[in-house]
Amino acid sequence: MQPPEGDLFHLAGEFTVVEPPSRLAFTFNWDPPDPDDRETVVTLSLTGHGDETELRLEQGEFATEARYELHEAGWTETLDRLDQHLRGPVG
């Protein structure tokens, strides 16, 4: 992966749960790992509400508050971009 204003980085993991269309879980590891990192599990749950879909994301447990904040910022940016993409062009 490579953020728009950042260095290229690599991730590794394995899917542990695949339940279309409602749930996906996978392990998350930095490659190479940071000394403050540990393997975490990411779970994405999707629930339909009429014309809308609620996405719930859970990840943890983190070794430090700084690593939690790094992941929170990354997921926030990623999900904001997904939201913009799904809404399509404005105008």
C-alpha cells in the first residue's frame, strides 16, 4: 500500500472468516513488523438498512496507544475515500 503522501509499505495476513455478504475477518501484520506492533484481527460487518448499509469495523488488540492511533487514522482515511467513491461525482 502507499498513502497519497507517504512511503510504500507492505502488509500480510490471512482471511479467517468469509461470510458473504455480511462478514469478513482477517489477520493484519506489518511487513516488516514495527517493534511496537503485534498481529491484530480486523472484522468488517455489513448490515443492510433499506437503501443503506452500515459498516462496522473492529480491530485489535494494539500494543500501544500510538499504534492504535495510526490504524484509526488509516482506516478513517480509507473509509472516507470509499464513501466518496460510492457517492460518485458531485454535480
